[in-house]
Amino acid sequence: MSFMIELIGINKSYGKGKNELPILKNINLKIEEGEYVAVVGPSGSGKTTLMNILGMIDVATSGEYLFEGRPVSKLTERELAKIRNRKIGFVFQSFNLIPELNALENVELPMIYAGIKPSERKKRAAELLSLMGLADRLSHRPSQLSGGQQQRVAIARALATDPPIILADEPTGNLDSKAGSDVINILESLNTRGKTVILITHDREIASRARRRIEIRDGMIIRDERTGV
């Protein structure tokens, strides 16, 4: 069986010699297309570092990462950028919206980098924001939106190039319980439509809603279970 994502003996550390600080230790992980996976663990457990490696934002110190069967270490910077733009949609805790741009323009950004025509990207951005329940907020800037609305704009942006994978790092961390639940509902809906969703969280209740839960502690996977949800 071929996997969308496969990590083999991944280690990540910072510094060298006596100052070396290990963050991830011998991570072995396989994720199939269409899975909904929650990676759960306390602060400092290595979750965000793992996400950065999965998203090709950072590289492992040792071990091998296969993406769709291809060794990531063999890819050029151009190929990595293309994968990040076309294959992976990122959703962050801090939203990472550009304050000077309105909701429509923020969602358009990945499509600009992908070379999509202006008329097509505006149409798709408007459709995605409508899907997020923000059809009446297209011209609003981030400062004019609530936290929950900003995160929905961020999810729309993550979907802009129709990537098969959504990588969400603590997407409810800055939201109240109602807005957080709405965001998780959206991610679950995307998964039912065929998207592979990888959710990084410290919240066990949120993690329990995923179909597969991976627990990480002190840089190691200590549990990997399917929840039957």
C-alpha cells in the first residue's frame, strides 16, 4: 500500500554537541489519503515541530519523509514550494491573515502564487467565503472580523488551490468554545468530502472527535489509535 505521508525514523534536534536539544525522537508515521488524524499532546511535546516537518516548513535532522512516495529530501526548493501551494492547505492558531487585505484578497493570495487568472480567483474566493458563511464579509479586513470569522477566512484561504491535505495547528487555540466548535465542524465536513485532515491540538476533547488519534509526549509517539468515530 502506498501512503500519502510516511515518516520513517524522523529525528529533529536543535543545536550541536553539548547544546543539542532533541525535539522529535524516532517518529514513524503513515497517513493514508482521506484520513482525519488528530495529533495531541501538551505544550513542548513536539507537536508544532512535527507539523512544520509534515508541511515542509522545516526539515528533519535525520530519518526519511516520503510524500506521495517521493523522498522529500530529494525535492528542489521549487518542487517543495509547489507542494506547499497546491497540495497542503495550512490553518494556524494565529490566523496569519494580512491586515491590510480584506477577506476576499486574503483568500486570493495562494491563487496568485499558483498563477490563477484574476477573474477565476475572485470567483473562487467568493465561493469559499460563502461556504464558510461569510458571504457578507468579503470586503471586511481582519480587524473588522471576530476571531471565529478570521479563522474561517483562514480555512477558506487554505482551500483556495483545492489541496488534498489540510494541516491545522491549534486552529481553535484563540477562539471561544462556540467559535472553536464551528471550526472543528468545518474541518470534519471537509474530511467527509475527501480531504485529508491533520489536526494538531492540546485539547483531548477536540482530538477525540477525529477518527484517529496520535498522542505525542517528549518528542515521541506514545499512542496511535483509531477512535471509531
